[in-house]
Amino acid sequence: PEIGSDPNRTYRLGIMGGTFDPIHYGHLVTAEQAREALGLDLVLFMPAGSPAFKLDQEVSSPEDRYAMTVLATAANEAFYTSRLEIDREGVTYTVDTLTYLREQYPSNVHLYFITGADAILDIVSWRDAGQIAELATLIAATRPGYDITQARERIEASGFPFDVRYIEIPALAISSTNIRQRVALGKSARYLTSESVIGYIRKNHLYRKSDSRRKDA
Ligand code: ATP
Ligand code: MG
């Protein structure tokens, strides 16, 4: 998408990374409120190809996860879904994605990496954390009542120059794991994600039995 074209202004590009197996309203509300709170021009949803943290788990095919992400984000004019990571061979690391985007866009485009509360504590141990800190501002989504003290301390102790903006997202205990479990048990997953994603899951028999999911796909 067109971003960075006017040299006289700065642009703010959000990146929402995830496995998105499937994408759900937790991801979407977080991205939308991050967009609003930080004034992001665009949010790129970036389904992971072969997620670094999930190599030991079965994950739906990249094309299924990409399709669901497109369906769920299609109606928001500030949201786009990127094929960058799913088209790349091998394990996905955030530092590689941010480095690539930094090279693609001019310097008047600032990068914001959006992440949920569960990932904040780990960020200092991600591959090339120091480089990540220099490439992007971090938007850390927390739940109301979540204590950010530990995260702040750990980030400070790392010595890396992380710029972290904390935003509170209400009432989001939704997880992809819970949706997969509900579908596997024949339970309803409606209203945890969009109707289009619910329909896609049903039509493509996702999460029903292990042979519909490919390992390392
Ligand atoms: P799984 O249960 O398979 O781990 P997930 O629901 O955690 O899936 P991911 O694709 O792993 O979803 O998460 C992508 C990003 O979205 C991560 O930064 C994660 O912290 C964040 N995230 C996940 N669920 C929520 C939620 N309910 N509210 C806000 N952020 C979330
Ligand atoms: Mg997760």
C-alpha cells in the first residue's frame, strides 16, 4: 500500500504479527485500538510462515491462515494482510521482518510492532532483541489490571533501548487455542471471531481432526 510517499510528513506503520490459527477478535481489537491510540496510518497483519515459537506444534497451512486473516481484516480500510512471512522459506524471526520493512520504506515511515501482554515479558530474549529495539517502537497490549512492573523491569535490565507504549485492551481472554479446542469438540466459536472466519473454518474442515492440519506447514 501507498505509505511514505509525501516526504513532508511522517507515517506510522503498525505490524501485527501472529500465527493467526485462527485470527480472532482479540487480535482485531488490539490492532484497531493500537491504530487509534498511536495514530497509525496502516496496520499490516503478518501471518507467520513457520513460527519460531511453535515448531513443536501442528499449525494450519500458511494459505489457510493467510485467507482467514484476509477475510477478517478486509472491511477495515487501515488493515492489510501481508504475504511477506508466509512466502519466505524457513523459520520466521521478527528481526528479519522489521529489517526488511525498514529497507522497503523510506525513513519518514516509522515502524510500530504490536504485541500482546503474553509476549512482552519475552521480548528481551527474542533473537537480536537489541536490533528490534532500534528498528521499531513496541506497542504492548495489556489487560486492565495487568501489572506492567515486571515487564518494565526486565526491559530496563536488558539494556536494550526499547521504546514501549502500553495500551490497555478490555476483556480479551480470547485465544486461538481456545477456538481450536472448541471447534474440535464441536462447540460454537461464533462471536469469538468474524462470521467469515467461522464459515471458512467450517467449509475447510479446520481443527476437526489431525489430518486436516499439516505439521510445519
Ligand atoms: P495461540 O492460542 O495459538 O497461541 P493466540 O490467540 O495467542 O494463539 P497468536 O497468533 O499466537 O494468537 O498471537 C498473535 C499476537 O496477538 C501476539 O502478539 C499475542 O500476544 C496477541 N494476542 C493473542 N491473543 C490476544 C488477545 N486476546 N488480546 C490481545 N492480544 C492478543
Ligand atoms: Mg499465543
